[in-house]
Amino acid sequence: MDVNARIVSRLAEELGVKAQQVSATVALLDEGATVPFIARYRKEVTGALDDSQLRNLDERLRYLRELEERRSAVISAIDEQGKLDGPLKARIDAADTK
């Protein structure tokens, strides 16, 4: 599962909505749409997610993307030192916070 699919799946689970709603909202956010615009004019695309759900999704999306970037940087740095092994990589992959 790629990073984006993992993030979409996690957001859908956290927010209690369908993965399709999350993917559509992420696509709109990535295109530059704002949360108020999406809440007002793109309800049909997001499956009628309300304003608070959209704000939570936007905040968590940013956090999870930053977490994935940080995870990648940490794994790369440890690997460059030659100290990355399977159990350590698994623990880093399982981390929920930065």
C-alpha cells in the first residue's frame, strides 16, 4: 500500500467516513480548494462532509503527510549509517507521532 492510500485509509477510519469521501476531499485540497469552499460548493463530491469534518480532515492530512516525510527522513538517515534492520524499521513504520 502506498503512502497516500495509507493516509486516506487512516483518515477514513479516524473520521468514520468512506475512503472515497476522503480521497475526493484530499484531491480538492491538493488542487487548492479551501475548506469553506469545499463545504459550500462541493458537497456532492465529498459525500456531504460538514465543515468540522473537513477541518479535521485537513489538519490530520497535513499532520500525517509531515509524519510520513519525517519517517522517510529518519529511515534514510539510519540506513546511511548502516544501522537499519528489520525490527527497527518496523518500529519506525508503526510510530503514530512525530
